[in-house]
Amino acid sequence: MQLPVRRGMRVLEIGCGTGGRARELAHFSDVKVVGVDADSSNIELARICTENAQLSHRVSFTQASMETLCAVFEDNTFDAVFSVESITNSAHFDVICSQVRRILKPGGKFAFYRWCMSDTWDAARMDHRQIYQQLGEAIFSHGQPLRVQSIENTNAALGLAGFSLCHSEDLARRIDDVPWYHTLEELEHGHLDEGLSWAWWNEGPDAGPATQAQARNQSLDFAIRTILKAGRQGLLTPMALFVVQKNSDIQPLSHAAMSNKRE
């Protein structure tokens, strides 16, 4: 287990959604879990499901963005922090790392996996840069173009934030008969067209539902083909795993200092 938890620990999940993982962790590991999510509807449903599961005494939820964790929790609060596919966009990654480090207890661990450009990706190659640009054009995260960091740059940012690396792995490289983009290949070939109806897409005063649905399908098609291109060439992984530990004797650089370091 990459993030060992022990009875009595207090654990934070960033991007908890409706709380399924938090409830499972609390049930099987006998720890107290706090889940945070920016979506109020997710938090509301998570609380209802947790109450129904009779786990409210060990699992709680708070609405908060991952960039404002320190405004919600005191320093040195959690024994461990984890996140599953929530810390994808790199726009505020430095800030998130700094926030997580502050709320972790000394020696506490932070485990997450996210989308990354793989070690195969080479910024010096024009064709690789074009794919990176197309990913930003095809995929949006919270209304912003997706900016995917490389595994190397993610490790570097974690070090600058005051973490020591315990484990880093591209899980997509593990031997498997079915590649991670298999479902997208089915979408590309139209096998799931009947299950993907976008008729509900009806925003904007100047276009009817059919026009909006067509535009939505074109956007979806572009995103699928772009991700497939990056996946087939081994340039993109949605399963880059990182496990780091808070260094109590290292002070993280300020956000301004980190920006200067990268320039």
C-alpha cells in the first residue's frame, strides 16, 4: 500500500466527489476522514450517503477549493492526504502543494495520481508540442484549458514545495492486455453512439438543440481523437502516481521564488 494508514489517523481527501472513497477508507481502515470538494451538490450528497451508511462519526465533508485549504484547516492537522484524479490542471499546482504541506503533520504523506505528460514526451520535438497544444484546446478543467505537467516537472514542483519523494510511477506502463484508452477507441469507432445522446445540450439563444448538440459532438470527437493520439504514442498518462512526505526540516520556497526558479 503506497499510503499506509493506521487506526486513529486523520486523513484528508481532496476532490472527494460524493464521498465513496472516503467512506470505504473509514470503514476498512478505522480512521477519521475529511473530504473536501468545491461542488456543493457533491458535498450535500456525500453527507446524505454517509449518514445512511452510519459513518458520520468518522467521515465528514467540507466545501472548499483545493487552493484554499489553509483557510479551512489549521497547520499540522492531517496525518495523510490523498487525491484521485482531482489535481489534474497544473495552473495552480504550486499553490496546492504549498497548502497541502502546511496542513500535513511533520512526516505526513501526500499521495495522488493525475494526468501527466509521460517521460516519453519531449518538449524539444515539434510534433510533441503540437499534441500538447491540442490537449489544451480539446479539454477544459473548471472552464480553463487543461495544462498537463510532465512527470519530471511534477516531481520538481513537489521538491520545491518541501516534499521528499517516496514513490513515483506511471501506472499506465504496467503490463496490461487492455490499454487505458480502450474505451475511447470504442467511442472513436462509434460503438457507443446510442449511449451518448447530447440532445439535452441547449445553451445559447441563437442556436437550437440540434445545432448545439452537433457542436457538442464535434467538440467531444476532437477531444477523443486528441487524447487517443497522445495515448497511442505513449505521450500522455492519466495514471501518474506520486507519493511524497513532508520534510519538517525544509522550508518551501515562496510562490514568487518558485516562479523565478522556473524562469
